[in-house]
Amino acid sequence: MRILISLVVAFIVAMFSLTMTGVLAAEEDPVDTPIETPEEPIEAPEESDGENPEFEDGDTGIIDGCEGEIYSTHEAAAAAAAAKGTEFHEHQKEDGTIYYMLNE
């Protein structure tokens, strides 16, 4: 009789253990599959002389054959020049737009 009771208790413990293992496995986060990004290069619109007509502050670009960091406002260029310990100069495009570049 003791053997029978021991077997029943062992069976109950085994079933409880298997049930808990299944619950724990179901609670785990699923593995996220990586999303593949296209490897096509993004091309910026350029003018015929190789200059990019649209810049954001701090972008490196070429204006009138001069390459460097470009800023759209005098204040932004002054702050960047002060932070880097250099000076800046301005370029005026034919359409009247003024860009400021840090001196190298």
C-alpha cells in the first residue's frame, strides 16, 4: 500500500512539475525577427555643379567650391564656431539664400 501511495504522490508531483514548466514556457517573450531594411542608397537632389541645395544646420557640404559644416543662421554658425574654437564665413546663393560655413 505504501508503494501505491508513493507512486500516486510521485505521479502528482511529476504532473504538477510538467504543468508549471509549460506555463513558464508560454509566458516567455517570443523572439522578434529582425526587419530587413532595403540597401538602396538614398540620393539627395543635387545641382549641376555637385552642390546640395538643401542643408540642415551642422551638415557637411560644398558651397561655391568650399567644403565644411553649413549653418542657415548667423546665430547657429556663431555658436558652433565658438564651441569649436574657429570662425565662420558666409556664402550667398543666386536665389538670395545665405549660408554660413565654419572655417577649417
